[in-house]
Amino acid sequence: MTVALDKAGGETMLEAHGVSKMYGQVRAVNEIDLRLGPGVTGLLGPNGSGKSTLLKLFAGQLLPDTGHVRLLGADPFHEPRVLRGLGLCPEQDKFYEDMSGHDFVRALTRLHGLPKSEAEQKTYAAMKRVGMERFGFKKMKEMSRGMRQRTKIAQAIAHDPPVVLLDEPLTGADPVARADLIALIRSLGEEGRCVVVSSHVLHEVEAMTHDVVFIRYGRLRAHGDILRLRTKLADRPYRILLDVDEPRRVAARLMALPFVQAAKVLDDEPSPLEVTTTDLDTAGREIPRVVAELGGVVRGFTSPDADLESLYRYLISRR
Amino acid sequence: MTSESPPAARLDVPPGYLPRAVAFWTGFHFKRNLRKRSFKLWAALFVVLLLLMRYAANVGPDAMGRMIVLGAVPLLALFFGAGSLREEIEDQTLTYAFTRPVGRIWTYVARVLANGLPVALLAVPAGLFIGFGIGEATAMRYGFAALLGAVAYGSFFALVGQIVKWPAWFGLAWLIFWEGGVGTVPGFFGRLTLMSHVRGVAGLPVESSEAPWSGLWEAPSLFTAALALSAVTAGALWIGAIRARKREFVVTR
């Protein structure tokens, strides 16, 4: 199953058309069609689902077996000039360890052919932007994992690219750094860049963007706005946990409603009634009204299935 | 990094970016190579060995010239050249260079040059220094042979490093059996080795201690030998660069 929602308007900055990639006998990416424009897109999927391979294809590191990849309208594998517009933060925690973070970023910025002074200026700006202006002169091998991640992001954005690919960018970052980097990634998207963030930490992706791509077994399972995806998946059952008095009586009344599929009384739970529905919006309107008719009140109404985590679990569990 | 500039404006490539980027990347890795412990060790070993041979063992300049040009140059070129791309693959840092607009061909060329320069830095002054013990012309030939040998062997072993899984072992076997063995054979087969052309540039013919048929061995002319070494350098660089452009380098999966 693939659920796709087109983004309204916007230029296409990254495109995959019918792209497949095999590693020996393993099909890492399978017939993916994807177009991404400005803004942040979360690339989600379990380990081994093909996220990093897709990013490598977009970055021109790999050549698709079938289909084609376009970065800013050009083939990134065969037309390296277009890589001027790409910033890549790779997944591996690897650097020229004997260098300072500042020198590392400056060297890679100079590899864009920039004069020394301009590269220096851009490096300083990028290091400042990732919060590394004070620690940039430490050697890479002496840096914490969080600092290394920040430095890796700095080298990806220093040359001001319109497309930024971030493969697990928050790995190893402490909570404060995570919050900072999430804000940074959001701001990169707001500047009109096409930012693709691969991650399996779902709440962090949710904090960055509502535009997500789900991949499983190398296949595109869903793409679009989280909220619209949820609506699109009309057949998907949602659980609602209700904190009400007399849960058995309420359950019997709710079972008569057309949008309620099941109602289960849970013993020893803070929310003693679990209702299953496929229409979360109607349930949200009608259930409090029905409980009120019975003379009760809904003290708690939560849906453990309405967040990104559950949507992710639901999508990846379906074949 | 200017966060205000629109995306389209950021795609302009600065004029003259390619030579600037290649020169920078060559210098960058050359300096990194010089800072490496392995280079310092090789350099120290090389100098100590030369001093011991010259002043402790009283080895003559001709034999020392042979040792430098025919022995040290190929060995050092194997050590540095074979790692040109391989060490970046093993260190998983290749991704950074290969996702830049300079392109894989020129990144590869810069990397090979950066690994060939330390060999030249050690061998050329040593060749010149030893050669001056014989005469100015010999010194120039030793220096020239060390330089051309360093780049030819370096380019060749860089290509080998791309293709073969254990380039150091392959290279050693190549040097001993092909270069050292076939290189002393008179005629066509001998000319197929780099060693015979390095001999031609340096003016160091096969001696009777190296092969019983040394009397039959004829050195190629300086011009022919220099041309052959330059052609091998260009050919190996070209094949290696094309391979680097066409090949996928999966540093992580």
C-alpha cells in the first residue's frame, strides 16, 4: 500500500522516478517515485528499510539500477556540478580526526572552489549557526558525539546549499543540542531549502515537520502531511481511552453508535474504557455528548493511535 | 553561509573553481600525509638508512643511487600510492569529497598527486644529493628518475589500490617478480616494466650481480624512458579516474 499526497505548489528540487537499487540479492530501494520541494521532509522507516540508500541515491553516491534520480533537475551521479547545490550530513560518525572542527568544515567548503577568505567566512557562520563557535577549534577526536554531529551539519550547510540531506542528524546529541538542532532544521526549511531528514526518532521528526515519507522494505509506503495521511487512512482503527464513571454502562451505549467498532472495559486502568473507531473526528464530537446524556462526564479522552509513532507502526506493519 | 539568499542564487559556481579546488585538495592531503606518523617513520628510516650506508658501510654513490631510485621509489610509491582512495574508503571519509561539485575524476587525481608528492619529497632530494657525489649530470638524472618513478609507480599503485583487495601484497609481489625479475630481461618483455624505464632515465643499467644476462640488456634512451613513464602515469591516472567516476563507492550500507 502506498498513500501519497501531493504537496500543494512548490518547485521540485529532488525527484526519484521508478528508482530501484539492489545490493547483491537485496533490494534496498524498490520502485520509488518521489518528488520533494522546499521545506522539511521527514524520511521515516525502520533500520534497513532503505532510507540511507535513498539519500545516497539523491546525493549521487549511488547509481539507481532502474529509474532516475534528479537533484535540482540534474543527475547527481553523472553531473557533479549540481552537487554545488547539495549539503549532505552522512550517517557515519567519521571525520579527519586529527583536524579541528573549524578546519574540517573550512576544508570541505574550500572543495567547492571558494577562495580561502570566503570559505573562512562561511565556515565561521555555519559553525556559529550550529552552536559550535566556541568549540570549533577542538580537534575532532576530542569532541563529544553531539559536537561531532553539529560539526557534520555545519559542513553540510556552510556553502549555503538549496538542498540539504541529513541522515540521522540528531544521533548522539544531548537534549539541549537536539532542541537546538530541531530549531535549526526547521529554520533551514523555512528559508526555502529542500531539507530531507532521515530518522527513526519519530517525535523529533514530528517536531521538525508534518511532511513525512514512510519507507518499509525499500518501498514507499506513504508520503504527505501527517494529519492528511491520517484522514486518508480511513479504514484505520483508532483506539480511544476514556476516563469515565460507569464504564460498562457507557460502553453499552457507545456500541450502538455507527462509528464505534468496539468498546472494551479495562480493569485497573486510569482510563477504564477503550473504544475503537475508524472516525476519530466524529468520535471526538459525539462521545462526550453521549456520555453527558447518560449524566456523566468525560474526564480523559486520549488516542494512543493518533500520534506519529502509532501511524508509523500502523503503516510499517501493513504489507 | 547566508540564510537570506534565495536557493537559485546559491547554485552559481565561482569562476576558476575547478583548478582552485583541485590544488587545494592536493595540498590539503599532502599536508595531512606529512603529518602522519607513518610518513615520519618512513622518512626517518629512509634518512637513517642512507646515512648508515654512506658513512658506516661506505657504500658508493652508484650503489646508493640504485638503492634510492630502483628500490626506495617503488616501495614508497606502493606504500603511499595504493592507499590513495582506499584509506578514505576504509576511514569512511570518501563521502565528503565525492559529494562536492569538483567531481570524482579530479578528486581522484588530487588524491593521487597528494600521495605521490611525499615519495618525491623523500626520493628526489636524496637522489640529487647522492648523484652529486658522481657528477652534476648524474645528480640531475637520479633526481629526474626519482620524480618520474614516484609519479608513475604512484599512479599505477593507486589504480591497483582501487582494483585489488590487498594492494600491498599484490604490489610487493609485482615489484619482486615482475619489476625485479622481468625488468632485467633484455628486449621487449623487459621494456614492459616500469623499472627498465626508470633505469633508462637514471642511467642505471642492469648489473652482472642482478642478472647473468646483464651484458645483453640495453637501457632505453632517456627520452624514450621519460616518455614511457609519463605515458604510464597519464594512462594509470586516466583509467583510475574513469573508474572512480563510474564506480559506486559504498562506504556504509
